[in-house]
Amino acid sequence: MLFVFCSHSLMAQHTFSPYTINGIGDISDMSLSNQMGMGEVGIASPSFWHINNVNPALLPYNTLTSFQMGLGAESRTVSSQSQTQKSGTGGLRYMAFAFPIIPSKWTSSFGFLPYSSVNYNVISNDIVAGTTTPVSFNFKGNGGITQAFFSNGLALGKGLTIGVKTSFLFGFVEKETTTFLGNEDFFAPLASGLFEKTDYRGFKLGGGIAYRKKISDKKYFGLGMVFDKASDLNGTSLVRLERKSGSNTSIPGDTLVNNEKEIFSLPSEIGFGFSYEKLNAYTISMDIKRQTWKQFAGLESNSQEFRSALIVGLGMEFIPDYTNVSSYFKRIRYRFGFNYQQVPYVINGNTINDFGINFGWTLPFNTVSGLDLAFKVGQRGTKSDDLIRERYFKFVLGATINDRWFQRSKYY
């Protein structure tokens, strides 16, 4: 319980990006480290060794009690037409736990991971209209939304499985705008500021279905579909004026808004997946997802426009020889993949796309457990049309511990 209460502050600033100024920030994917290394796919890829957090219908393949936790870090280079800045962040990425209620028939899972992340610091310079006095605006933001989820997967027989996932979303977004006014003729002794904080709460409901068909000795073909229902985040806002002293200390001023109700609309999402697997040798998977956003997900007065977004992932996992006892490297699970996604927000009529190359591996230990590493190198945005280009490197270090619980030992 203590870990859940602290989880939001641990994961709040996982991504530093000017683009997180939009909406509730960067929307995170549901993949764990093993799925991230394969291009963030998993709609049709069951795993005995890892929890499938993308499609709850594949949970029955986890016949052991599994615990997964991951730490994430990233390095990001942000460039405009005139400036370049580098930054790095890190923190807790996810925590998930799965256990079979009826082995091979019913498996439950719960845990948490970030739903969105807000972390930016942008400076804009201008001239006061009708004067020669310069003015600078400093925009800062932090926070994000965390989701605590509970999933169940059921096997119906003949390779068909279904699943359902419920998520409780909670968190806050803080935004601060500071105005600095002055030149050699006039200088304001105190900078003025506007502080905004919105606390969010909400629920999401989703489900999935999967089918796995044996086509020859140790070879399987898989199909999967997931669906998340559109829902709303209910927010409570506080807006107040502030003054900034020379040491950048905030002096609270008049409260403009207190406990005002807001709603942010989350998208519906539908996804399809395909996989081809040779048992304990290799798996090839492909996912296609579409998020359907409202044109104005928040209040229309904020003029932030959204679009429906397409997400495509392609990945592969292979094990050279999982039974080899003389070579440790032949028992490692290697992963490689690609991921392309359309970012949902529209900036001054411009759309943003993100493309990344993923890779990773699992280092086995203790027979059925492993150390998971995943990497992603990618680029988002462009420097044209006064936009921002981001080149990033993401790294996730995860651990997977599998064991058989709730089973009484018998001695003969």
C-alpha cells in the first residue's frame, strides 16, 4: 500500500520534453521491458516467462507466479532552428504481479505504470506590442498520470482466450508561466506569474481476445485483438497569480480559480496483432493500433487540437539454444524491433510523428527467472515550421522473478 501511495512521485517526471506541454503530457505505452525490446508489441504474443501487459487475454499462459519491476532512464537532445539542449531523466518505470487462480485456465494480474508524463521548461522571448521593451516568458510543467490496473485472463479452450482490464488513473499536472519584463530603460522589480494545478481521477476499461493455433511441430500462429473504451478524467483545478523575487522565490497572490471542475477526454483504442512462433526458438510479431481522440480532448477554450493516431510495431525474439548447458549466451533471449506512432496532438496545424528502433535481451538466472534489458533509439518531430526535433535514447532495466506459489509440497 505504501508503494502505491508513493508511486506517482517516483514516476512523475520520466520524460523531459517540450511536447509534454500539450494536454496531460506524453501518453505512455503499456509494454514491459521484454515487450519494449520487440518494438513494443504483444497483442498476439503469449509468454510463459513474462507477464503480457498489452493483451489481458494472454495471461492464462502465465502458469507460474510472476513478479516484474523495471527502472527506466533516457537521454534526449532537443533542437530548434537556433538552439540545441540535452537532458536526462530516470525513475521507476513499472511494477506488475501475476498469479494463476486455476493454472492454464485463469490468471490474474495487477500493478501500476505511468499513463502520461509532464516535464518541460521552455523560454520564449518577444517585444511588448507598440514598444521596444522586451518580454520573456518561462513556461514550466511537471507531473503526470499514473495507472493502477487489475487484469484477468480466461482460457475458453481450443486455443481461444479472453481477458479484461480495469485501470484507476490518478495524478496531477502543474503548469507555471512566469513573465519577465524590462530593458535598460525599464525593468520590473518583480516577475509576474500564473500557477495552475489540476488533480485528475478516472477509470478505464478494456479487454482483449486471442487465438493460438498449432500449425506443425512446435510451430504456432497467433491472432489477437484489444479494445479500450473511451473515458474521461475528472479534474479539479486551482489557478492563482504569483510574484517572483530575485531569488526566484514564489510569492502567492490572488486565487483566480479554486476547485473548478474540468474534464479531459481519453481516447478509445483498438488494436490487432499477429504472431508466428517456433516454441523455445523464435517469435515474430506485428501490432497495429488506432487511438480515436476527440478534436478537443480538454476544454475547447484552450484551443489544443488532437487527432486520431496510428501506432505500428514489428518485433522478433529468438533464443539460439535454450537447452544448451555449456554456453550461457545461447540461452539468452535476444529481441529486436521497430515502432512508429503518430503523436495525437496538433501544433499550429502541424502533426508530429515518432519512429524508434528497439532491441534488448533477457539474461536468464535461477532456471525460470531473468534480468531484462531494453533499449530504444528514436526521433520525434522536426525543426521545420518552428517546431522541435527530439532525438532520444531510452533504457529500461527490469527483473522478472517466476516461481510456483500456493502449492503444498509432498514427500514420499
